[in-house]
Amino acid sequence: MRSDGGVWVLGEERGGAVHPVSYELLAWGRDLADKLREPLTCAILGNRVQETADTLIHHGADQVLVAANQALGTFLPDPYARILTTLVRDRRPSILLAAATTMGRTLMPILAAMLHTGLTADCTGLDVDPAERLLLQSRPAIGGNVMATIKTPHHRPQMATVRPKSRRPLPLDPGRTGNVIEHNVTSEDLASRISRLGFERDPTAEAPIQDADVIVAGGKGFQNAKRFSEVFQIAELLGAAVGASRMAVDQGWVSYAHQVGLSGKSVSPKLYLALGISGSANHLAGMSSSERIVAVNKDPEANILKVADFGIVGDLAEIVPVLLGQLRAVHKTVKRGDSDA
């Protein structure tokens, strides 16, 4: 398909509001659009999305394409794919990005097949080749042991999904202006082979670590499940969530819900404390956008120390007991102060 240019991101509506992942995508898209000197468009489908279009402009979009209909309030692949295919064929963007959410992972492969183009999933980095003006799509491959950079030289749009929490949204700018264009949704657009019967939330599910401001994560440096329990003790004293490397999960020391990395969750907390984690490409892909990274590892050449803001080279068996002792002392002092008050 010929391209007229322009970078597009796919926004998401949840419960009548713009999902925060949309703002993360706009940060990715804004960087690419500026390098290509092309406009940035956010396409969003939903029930009342036209009411929130301005917030997408304030977070970096030059224009917003809106497809609003009550029937689009619930994501169904058929109508979403049909409407987006029409929009892309009419306006011919050069790049189309989506989040690697349930919606993005379901919808983007369908779009790629309908548009006869390629798709790179779960990217951790996006850039532009200045000579060829092609999208450089980077992602870990071969179990996270290498980083692959993928191009789509002959087909358009160039399509990729990126992990949520892999980039921080741009600051809100209420002064930004742009265009809002509404797409007329027809009854043919809404036809679907799938119907939604209902939705039930799992009451036993833990609070997602993606939402935590502080995460204490442990890896194979703890050597066994008994010692790994110290991660939970530190997290409790800090009021933090517990994260883990893939190795710790594979060993059965902690459940998969705690796994951070390309094969687990992507997180972006204010503080990420990595204990006994070497820092494979798989793991770094899931936490490198954290505001502050503090790492403890006995190997001075560990990858995690290369991305850490503060690093300690040492044995966990010596450092963790000291850390726990200090945290417990502070915790007792705070509790004593509260009771005196």
C-alpha cells in the first residue's frame, strides 16, 4: 500500500475514559513524528471518545480520528478491524503503533493481515533510520539473549506493538491545539461474528505490580525459596510490591504474577530495588523506564548495575540482613512516634 506519510497511534478507551497507555503511545509517536517531520495522529474507537479527544491533543497528538458509537464501548475485533482498515486505506499513514495490551495483541495481527503488511510485536525500542526514513523496531529475541532490530522496507504501514509502561507519557500541555476528525460509523461497520456474553473480574487476583510506585524485586541471587522470602519482608516494610526475575519464577520461589520482563510484566515505578538480579535483556525490557533503579549484585559486570542509578557490589547474604535490620529500626521508630502523638 502506498503511503502519504504520518505517524499513527491507536488509543484505547476503558470504561468511558482514555486508558493511560494511550498517552504512553503518544510519547513514542511524538518522538518518531518529529524525527520524520510528519504529523502525529491518534485513532481511537469507543462509546464517548469524542468527549476526551482534547486530552489526546494535550498529550502530543496533532490530530485525533474518532469513531464513536455505543456499540464500540466494548472491544470486539471485527468492527474495530473493519473501521481501522477503512481509515488506514483512506489516509495511508507510514507508521501505526499500538500497545501490547489484550486489545492491541488481538487487533494488530488482524489489521496486518487485512492491510498486507508486517507487524513486530512487543517492541522495547523504536527509532527512525535517518537515511532510509524507515521505522527501526527493536525487541529481545531468542529467549531475551539478543536484541533484534526489524525493518519493514516494502509495505505500509509499518506496524508495531510496544509494551505498556515502557515509556512515560509527555507532560500535559493544555495549550496544545489540533484537529478532531469524526468518522461516520455505519451499521455495516458494526457487524460482528463475536458477541460479548459478560465480564467477571477474578476476586483472587493480586493488585497488579504495574500500578506500584515502589517495587522490590528478587532474582537467582537468593538461591532458594526460604531466602527469597526476605524480598517479601523488605517489600512489606517499604509498603512496596514484590517483583521477580524469570529465574526466580521458574524455580517456583514466587508466582508468575510477580515476574518482570518481556515474558512477564512491564513496570515503571518511582523506585525499583533489584536484589540478586543480573539484568538479562528480557528483564531490563520490563523495568528500564523506572524513575530510580537501585541494584545489589555480587558481580561488578552485571547488566543491572549498568542501568542502575545506585549500585552496590556485594553478597546478598551480608547486605540483606543489614538492610532488614535498618528498615525494622526505622519502622519501630515511626510506630513509636505515632503512638506518642
